[in-house]
Amino acid sequence: MNDRAAYGYAIAAVLLWSTVATAFKITLTYLSPVQMLTAASAVSALSLLLIAAWQGNLSQLIPTFTRRPLYYLLLGIINPLVYYLVLFKAYDLLPASQAQPINYSWAITLTLMAAIFLGQKIRAQDWIACILGYSGVVVIATKGNLTALQFDSPLGVGLALLSTLLWAGYWILNAKNNADPVISVLLGFIISLPFSFGISIYQGGWQAIPWQGWAAVTYVGLFEMGITFVLWIKALKLTTNTSKISNLIFISPFISLLLLANIIGEEIPPSTIIGLLLIIFGLIIQQKKAKGSVSNK
């Protein structure tokens, strides 16, 4: 029964995460990246506050922070502040069909960073995964023109790759964090909000934003940053086979490409499909060495 519920939560999370690339592009037509971060973070913080209260864990918020204030300050600056600023700017500069698969290679980046910062051994299959994954990134970024190595937006590609470093770094810092995961993520959003709001004011404030923009950024706050994370954690807690649940995440980028093509009419070049398959194959090979490990998205 628990496994059936776990699959339900996991599939719901995967389907919701599959929509966010489309939601990012729609939102960026109305808001700047920093406005998008600020508004989405506020929505996410509110939703996580309500979830923590419903779970009866809200009383842990202040004690959790006061035990390690500098640690949570660092986490909040990395994610959501810097990570999402970098990611949203990458989506602003690149087609979503390029930005999303490149960002999806974060799990391969995590392997390399874990070896450097946690002393974990890199096995042969990890190196194969890295070669396949970053070959896929190059195929996507160059639209298959490998010999020319020309990028539509070198800055956008660089930011998308930087986002993988930031996300992997965030999870390395979280490796030994025993606090409630909802409370930990909620603290990050609360800590980051004054910074992102201050940056948005410095960059020119808030012009009139139509309701479509507010609706889109609310969706991003709920289903990229907030509720979906809780669904995924719930699935991982209920399942008796973490590996099978984690593997469901491989469906997400393909659904995402279909939505991008059909909802916003973005052209999906064959090179994106080829590059994404290389990344996915790399991730599958990588998973074989660490069954039961917890992956996020």
C-alpha cells in the first residue's frame, strides 16, 4: 500500500516538474529573472509555511535556524538566491529546450564535486557517465554542430552549467543535515527573500505586471520550488525501493520538451533529443553504482 502511494506522489511530482520549463519561459515574458525569483520565493515560502504548520513542524523553524545560523545563511544564499537567479537568466538567454537538458546534468556534476569535497571515489561507470553527460551538453549547446563549437548564447550555456555546480554544491552541503527537509528548504526561502527583494529594487523596482505574469510566477513558486518538493520527499519516505522511485525522474525532461513544443511552440531540434538521450544514458549508468541513493530532480 505504501509503495502504491509512493508511486502516486512521485508521478505527481514528476508531472509537475515537467511543466516548469514551459512556466519559466511564460513567466519571463512578464517579469525579469530577479522579479521572478522574488515573487516565486515568496509564494514558495508561504506554501511551505502552511505545509510545515499542517505537519505540526513549524515550531522547529527558529530552533533549527539558531542552532546553525551561518550554515542556513549560506544555504539560503546558494539556493534559492544565486541558483535560481543564474537558472532564470539562463532560461532568459536560451531556448528552454537547451537550458532545461543542460541543467538536468547536475547529477553528473554532483559526482565530480562529491569526489572533491567529500572524498568519494569516482568509479569507472562514473567517468563513463560524465563523458556521456557532458557530450550531451555539447551536442545540445552547439545544436549538433560539434566541429564549429558555436553557441547561440555562450553566456546562457555558461550560466546553465553554473546552475549545475550550484545545485550540486547545495546538496553536498545538505549531505549531513539532519533537520526536517521542509523546514530546511523553508529557511532558505525566508533568508533569501530580503536579498532578492533588495536586488529587484536596486534594478529598477516593480513596474505594473499583468495578472498573467502573477499567475505564471505563482505557478512556478508552488510547483517548482514548493509543493512538488514535498511530494517528492513524501514519495521517497514511503517507498521500499528508492531506486525505482528515483528513476521516474528520467521521464520528466521528455515530457517537458513535448510541452514546450505544444504550448509555447518552441522548436525542438533533433540535436536536443540526441543530447538529452546521452545525458539520460549517463545518469542511468551512474545510478547502477548507487542504488538507493536519494536524487532530487
